[in-house]
Amino acid sequence: MDYQSLIEEVYEEVQQLNLRGKLADYIPELSRVDPANYGICLIDMEGNVFGTGQYQKGFSIQSISKVFTLSMVYDQMKGNLRKRVNVEPSGDPFNSLIQLEHEDGIPRNPFINAGALVITDALISLFPQPEAAIKKFIREISCENVVTVNQEVHQSEMAHSSRNRALANFMKSYNNMDNPIDRVIEVYTYHCSIEMSCFELAKAFQYFCNNGYSPYCKRQILDGSSTKRINAMMLTCGFYDEAGEFAYKVGLPGKSGVGGGVAAVLPGRFSIAVWSPELNPKGNSVKAIKTLELLTDKLKVSLF
């Protein structure tokens, strides 16, 4: 398969569509990103890299980080995870308080903000130095020693985290938060502020298409059963309240972030990351979603 020609073809087609969205201006630092940025990187199971556009330029991965933090605690929390976080699509905005009240402080899934805050709380309980542990994990699975946190984005998120604090405090009232709220918010905004390129993200996602084994750090990150379950959650919950639309149009497990990135996998075939910062009203990258739709249509592949 000539993946290079394919992604270049898709790249040009998407550019010609002149799709427009809106930058995530509720995090001020993200509103300063050049909206013209657009990159694609695909890595097959042999480790061959295919890229076009700004695929080696770093950007704020935001909610894509939630997949990594979930992976870090999943095996240790297997027995208790479902008591604290559900696995159902939300159907509501990613920072909704309404659902939490109706469901007694149990977030609908680990990828909406409330669920990711619970996962972050669990991570703090498991790792004495959670920020260092997160950075070490992502550097290992991406085989990159320079994966960094954008301090300006981190501070910007910390200063505009009132809704996330409300979510965390509400869950604490239901005894679903063990650590101090300020610390949970600090670590949560830290991992959302990590910067990676499409190339680095595609490498980091390789274990999701390889039964949990990372070819970059050469170790089993998750067992096959856990990998299958997180892939299922990415397919059904990875795109906020647009997950059904993404499954319908693309049909791959994946995760988006309001920094404009999307990472996805076709198990046994490839991992792919796309970045374009302009978002649709659901908080997903307009160009990245269209890119993956065209790519899977042309390849005639998906989970289905």
C-alpha cells in the first residue's frame, strides 16, 4: 500500500475544501495558534513513517492525553475502575455538570472532563510524582526524549479551570475524589498541556494497534484484553458528543483534543495522527475529522 501518495492526496483534497472552524479561545493560549497548520502522519505495523504537512510540529495534545493517563492506571484499577467511572458515551458536552448530578457523581466515561479528573485522581494516588511519571510514560511509548509541557498553556488552563474545579468538587461530595482538588487540577492541566507532533503521537499510539505492545519501548503496555477495552472506549467515547458521528463516518478507535489533534488506529494495520487547530462546535478538528473520513473511504477499511 502506497500510504505516502494516499495521505498526500487526502491532504490536497481537504485543503481544497477550505473547511473552517474556530480556535479553542476559552483557553487563551490555544487561540494564538496559526489556524493554517495542518499535518498528517501514518505509521504502519513495520514502523514505516508516512507524513505530510506540519506533521513534525508540536502542538498541545489536550484531551488526547487522557488515553495515556487511563493506560497508566488501567491495570492497577481494573477492580475499582467501573465503580468510579462508567464506559458509556455521554451525549452531552465534555464539561457538563448536569450528567454528574443525575448519575450520583459517577462520570459517564474516562474521556469527558469529569471522568479524566477521576483518572487523574487515581494516578496521583498511584504515583508519588505523577507529573514525572506521565512525562516518562509518554517519552517511552513515543521513543522521544524531548516531549515537553507548554508552560504557557499549562498556566492558561490553570487560570481558566473554574468548570473543572466545579466538576471535581461535585464528585468529591459523592466521595469520588481522594486527593486535594487543587492537586488534581494541577496534574490534569499538566498532562493536557503536553506538546507532541503528529509523528510523535502516531508512534505513541502504536500499542493500540498491536495488542498493547509498544515497538518503541519494547514492552507490553497493556494486555490484549485491556487494549481491546480501551480501543472500544475510544471508538464510542473518544470524540465528546460527536462519537457516534465519528464511528459512522470513520469507524476507527481514536481520541481528539481541543488543540486540534486527532490520533486513531486500525488494529493490526496502522496508527495515524492528524492536526489542524480549527474546531467544529463539538470541539473536534474540522480538517482532521474530514481527513480520516476520506482516508478510510479511499482505503475501504475500518473496524466494520
